[in-house]
Amino acid sequence: MTVAVVGAGVIGLATAFALAERGYPVTVYDPAPGSGASTVAAGMLAPVGEAGFGEDALTRLLVEGARRWPAFAARLSAAAGMDVGYRDSGSLLVARTADDLAEVRRLCAHHESLGLASVPLRAGELREREPLLAPGMRGGALLPEDHQVDPRRVVAALLAAIQAAGVRVVRRAVADLSTVEEPVQVLAAGWRSGPLAGLPVRPVKGQLLRLRGTGLRHVIRGYVDGRRVYLVPRADGEVVVGATSEERGDTTVTAGAVRELLCAAVELVPELAEYELVEARAGLRPGTPDNAPVIGEVAAGAASGALGSAGNRLRLGSPRVFVATGHYRHGVLLAPLTADAVADLVSGRDPAQVVKPFGPERWRDA
Ligand SMILES: Cc1cc2nc3c(=O)[nH]c(=O)nc-3n(C[C@H](O)[C@H](O)[C@H](O)COP(=O)(O)OP(=O)(O)OC[C@H]3O[C@@H](n4cnc5c(N)ncnc54)[C@H](O)[C@@H]3O)c2cc1C
């Protein structure tokens, strides 16, 4: 039984990898594999830093997503014969003003209430861990469980691994799922899954920068006069500075966003002003009404009802259609868990309990 995966971002590729590992023949459809949000992303694996107020089920998902990364990175690196840049050196929250520090302390209290690891740090302790921080920082916290990976390496490794496993990659866009012949289909086309399946998935634009220079030791999530900025330093000297969040569907890089990101970043770490500016990019996160992914089978009834749109309705009955999209800010973090969940569903097994609240039926039932 061949499985079609529509979309070759980190979600579709990880899913194809998991299906191939379980012995399924797989065909991936994408006109430009790896051209979506996945190769723009910073690659933070941040279940704690991303733990939102009132999002406890999503936080449990993120925590489980992070737990799967070390084994996934090892398997993928072995299959592709390349390193994917997984680094487990933790992250720092850094506050510049008294108000910023109050916000960081509020977050730490939230982490503690959920049983998540976060260790408050005084200004001096922060500077000891990260000597390049500007002298005026008020304090912050260590998030020892928040790590990182290089999403570009992950996408390249996944492409190499699936091709080595015999997965067919067809470079064409799927305009309508009814044109896909395979009896089992996984829709993983990022924000474009919305229009393809009539799901409430929309693009949320994020702009970020890539610098080059050395010296930073940790991922830093900065709170700078109420603005948020993160820095993700890689072993190879790349430093990602991100990111905007805009309710727009274009990928234009704007001067204003570049200025905002650079100003906030340099206020945190003045030495960044000396680094090479290598790239400015924008990507489109697949966002949903509740900021959480949608992973599950699209039932025939659902497809013909609230989830279907007049022109692009999913076909009823056979074939079976699964969706894996809407990962918003967490697609890299959630790729291994999502891939396992979809492979479980395709094989007729129950996915992990933490995934169950995130099926497509939650909007039909709303
Ligand atoms: C600035 C920024 C920073 C981010 N930082 C992080 C981070 O630190 N950590 C994290 O976990 N996440 C992060 N994200 C989020 C993450 O990038 C996304 O959640 C993730 O990449 C979504 O992956 P995807 O495979 O669903 O979509 P995409 O990567 O967008 O891939 C979708 C693929 O589908 C293909 N496609 C589209 N339409 C069709 C069609 N009709 N037929 C066939 N193929 C089609 C596209 O060509 C594309 O290759 C960030 C995102 C942005 C924009």
C-alpha cells in the first residue's frame, strides 16, 4: 500500500522517513522540496520557552516532542550520513529592564507551576554563563531542557535519508487531492494545507536574520524593553536572530523588520554589530486558530461538512486522508513526534496520548 505525502517540509519529510522506516512504499509530492518555512526556521527545540499561558495540552505535546529529538537526531544522522546540528546546551532567558525581568519571573513561575525546569539567574550569574551579554542586563533564567537543531541540515538529511530508503520524490504541486492516486495520503503542505483541505490554517509571516561570528554559547531568548528577540548560535558560526510575527502571507523582507531585529539583538549582545550579516529571510508559519497543530485523519463526514470548502473539498470515502500541519512556531520541534503519530495512524495504531487532542475534528465539533 503506497502512501502519498503532499509537501516536503520538515513535517512531510519526517513523516516520509518514519513511514519508510516502517516498510511502506512512499511517494512525496512537492514542486520545490524544502522551500517553505522549514528552511527559514531558527531550529529552537523549546518546550519550556514556548510554554504559553492557557496552553497546557500544547505544552505537554511540546515536551514530548522535545523528548523524541535525541533519538531522532541519532537515527537521522546515521541514515543520512550527516550531522544535523543537534545541541543540548540549554537556553537562557535574558531581561534588560525591570519590567522585562518581571515578565521573565512571571514566566518562570508559570514553568514551575507546570513542573518544567527553569532556574532563575541573577545578572552576574547570567554574565558568567554568557560573557558576551551587555553589562546592563537585569537577570533571567536558565532553561536546561530547551535545545536546538539546524533545520537546514535536518531537511537536507531527511531528503538524503528518504531517497536512500527508496522514497520517490515527485516535483509537482498537487492542486487538488483528488488528483493523487495513492490510496493513503498525508497532507503536509504547511500553510497551503489550509486551502487544499478546507482547514483553518493560515500563513503567519516571520522574518529573521542569519549572522556569522563566534563567541555565543547558548540560545538566548531576550526581553528588551518589552520587545522579544532570540539568538541561536550554531557550532559552525551561524547566529540566527529572530523573529517577527505578522498576520500576512507575503515573504518580502522589510527594512523595518531588519532594523528592529538588529537593534534588539545588539542591545542584548553588543558584539553582534561586528558580525557578518549573511542573510535576511521571511517564511510563512502554518498557523491555526488555537496555535496548535492538526494531526489526524480527515473523516469522510468531516471532509464533506464544516472542513470542506466548495471548490477544494476532500474526496469522500476512499482514499484515506491524514493531515499533519498547523505546526505554527513548533514544526521543527514537533517533526519527530508528528511523524511517529502519522505513521501510527497509517498503520492502524493509536498515536501517543498527547497527540489525541489535536485532531481535525476539534473544529468540526466546535
Ligand atoms: C521565522 C521563523 C522561525 C521559526 N522558528 C522555529 C523554531 O525555532 N522552532 C520550531 O520548532 N519551529 C520554528 N518555526 C516554525 C516552523 O518553521 C514550521 O512550523 C515548520 O517549518 C512547518 O513545516 P511544514 O513542513 O508543515 O511546512 P513548510 O516547511 O512550509 O513546508 C511545506 C511544503 O509544502 C510544499 N507545498 C505547498 N503546497 C503544495 C502543493 N500544493 N503540493 C505539493 N507541495 C506543496 C511547499 O513547497 C513546502 O516545501 C519557525 C518559522 C518561521 C517562519
